[in-house]
Amino acid sequence: TRADMPTDIRTHAYERLTAARDRSLLLTSCVGEDDLVRQHSVLMSPLVWDLAHVGSQEELWLLRAVDGQEPMRPEIDSLYDAFEHPRAERPSLPLLSPEEARRYIATVRDRVVGLLERAPIEGSPLVEQGFAFGMIAQHEQQHDETMLATHQLRAGAPVLSAPPPAPSEGRWPREVLVPAGPFTMGTSTEPWSLDNERPAHQVDVAAYWIDTVPVSNAAYQAFVEAGGYDRPELWSDRGWAHRQEAGLTAPRFWRREGGTWVRRRFGHVEPVPADEPVVHVCWYEAEAYAAWAGRRLPTEAEWEKAARHDPRTGRSRRFPWGDEEPSAEHANLGQRHLQAAPVGAYPAGASAYGVRQLIGDVWEWTSSDFRGYPGFAAFPYREYSEVFFGDEYKVLRGGSFATDPVACRGTFRNWDYPIRRQIFSGFRTARDAAPGEGA
Ligand code: AVJ
Ligand code: FE
């Protein structure tokens, strides 16, 4: 047994699967049939597609792969294969109706609960420590975050509500110095880590400074008002071409109203909160902001070292605060709140270096392309990660307020195209240390 996995793997898996399902049902019961089958943006699936897709993946990996059962409805398999049908074409497929989708996923789940009692939890990598069950709970929660992003794109009156998150606390330095030296990146021991987080490997990192907190709306607004969107010298060639073509002038969901910036958030229109981390910016916007600030985005290794490395022990932690699972004191995760907390919140979640809010609030763009670590092996399917490796996708780290703890840890890697901003994406900045600093 391992300290970082509860002794009762089956109970833990059952609870994580149940929490994911509760959220999927919540996100699909608060709107009418019409809003479930409609496409709210060409970037997104109809909500009813996500709903049936999570059940389809659950059937595929748990009932078929782990248990060897026959397909329940072979005729629907291809409808819910993300690679066969890009998001834009999903609304025109003969999808299951909302009611059929609910019935299908409930039937799959009933069988999975039965399987959970008797399935092996050791003997092969797929079942070791309940991996397949954990992978499926994470998969459903990833789609729940995607469904929340679909809700954000939906026009019309608000249907979701949540209390505001924790306030900021105390004071913090603008940036912290992370001295030069190696650290352990990735993991070979985290039981439910996905293939792209593996294996653990040493990375030598030069000394750098990194922001203590994510970039705030106030800071980002200063960039907008300094004409940042009209100064090509701040943007990379590709970034500028995209800014021109897409007509970017501010973060997604912001607009000027009577001399102030307001934003739309899940159907509410409100003044842009100055202290909250900026969200719904693309990688190119983050890059331009950093150039304007005389800084740069952190590399993925710099982000992870700031988050996980403990200079006293020389080891990497599971989370910035240590090895314990996230609580409400550590981070804004799990859709408990429908917005990021102000910068400087959650001091109990700070890393060994004192960096705050690395986990939760907003996904953070890094400068790195999405690639496999040295020794990467695709598992259990190439289409989870490997087919996305290369220079087309940028890595995001740390999770957002919409990310469930089961799909978030210090090693977790997300990725997207550098033009995307419908995701809950923000960033923090970094800079090289001067010669002699932290050497
Ligand atoms: C890891 C968030 C990029 O949503 O495209 C869901 C997760 N993979 N189903 C995505 C995923 C397959 C993936 N991201
Ligand atoms: Fe999926």
C-alpha cells in the first residue's frame, strides 16, 4: 500500500465516479432540451454529446476493456468517437436524445458499480490501483469542465449560481526567486496520473523569477489601455496575424460599457473585477502582455519546479502545499465557485517557494509546446496524448475553478491551440535571474 492512495481503492473510485456523475447531471438538468441539443459555439459539442460520450468512454474502458463485456449499443459507438467527428459536425449527427443519453449512461454506470465490487485492482497496468476507474472519473470531470465552458458561451439568462470564492489574504512579494538546480519533473508513482505526466525525470533549471500570483484583470487592463492590442512589436508574428484576423481587442467576454469594462459571466454582466486573475485569454495575448511587462511566460519546467520542488528535502511534492489532497483551504477547484478567487487568496495553498494559486482559479499558459517526456509511453491509448504532441499545442498547468481535484495535481498537463480562449485560461509571468542571482 502507498500513502498517497486511500487503502480502500474501490470506495475511493466509487466516490469519484459518483461525484463526476452528479456534476454531469447538474450541468445538463439546469437547461431545457433545446439548450442541450443546440451548438452554442462551433468550438463546442452540444451538451447532449458530452453527456453520452462520457458514458460511451466508460463502457469502452471499464465494461469492455477491463471486464470483457460485449458492446451494449455498437451502432452508437462511432457517433461518440471524438476523432471520427470533429465538434463542428456533432450537432448534425443522429445523436441520442437527452432522455436516451441519460438512460444509456445510467445503465452503463449500474454495470460499472457491479464491476467495481469484483474487478481486479492489480496485475496489469490498466487495473493497477484502480487506474481505469480513476481515468474514467477524470475523463468525465474533464468533460464537465468543457460543459461549463459551453455554459459560459451560452446566450440567455443565468441558470447557474455559486457563492463567491475566498478573499485575498495578507501581503505577498511581487515575484519570487527560484535558484538554479535540478528538480524532479513528472511522476512515476502517482497512481491515477495519465501517460503524459510520466515518467519522473530530472530537469536542470536555470535561476528565474516567477510571479507570486497570476496576472490580475487590473494589470491586464493596463496593458489594454496602454494600446497593447495595437502595438505589433509586442506580439510574435503569428500572434499579431491572429490578433488582426480575429479582431482581438480585449479578453473574451469583456466589453466597454459607458466608460467601464464589464464582462459576461454565466449570463451575468458585471464590472470586470480588478483583483481577479484575468481569464479567457489566448496564448498569444499572454505572450504579448508579458512582452509589454518586460517579462516572459514561464516554461512548463519552471512552472512545475515553482509548484512542486521542496528545496529543503530536494523532493517534488504532489501539490504545492504538500502531499495531501486539495481542501477548500488550499485552492479554488471543483466548480464550488463559478469564478477565480482574487489574486493573493489561499495562502495555505502556497508552494515551498511561497508561490500562490498555482492550483485552481485559472489554467496557466506556459511557453512550452506539448511533448512527451523522455521515456514517454502511450497508455492506454495514443489518442489521449500522443497524437497531440508537437509544436501545435501549448501546455497549460494548474487547473481552474472549473477543474475537479480528481483531474488536477502538480504534475497534471493540459494543452490547447495558442488561439483558444473559451477555456478558463489565464497566466503568470517570469524572467531570467541576473547573473549571480540564485546561482
Ligand atoms: C486534456 C482537456 C485537452 O478535452 O480535449 C477529453 C481531455 N480527452 N476526452 C480535451 C479529453 C478526451 C482533453 N484535454
Ligand atoms: Fe472525451
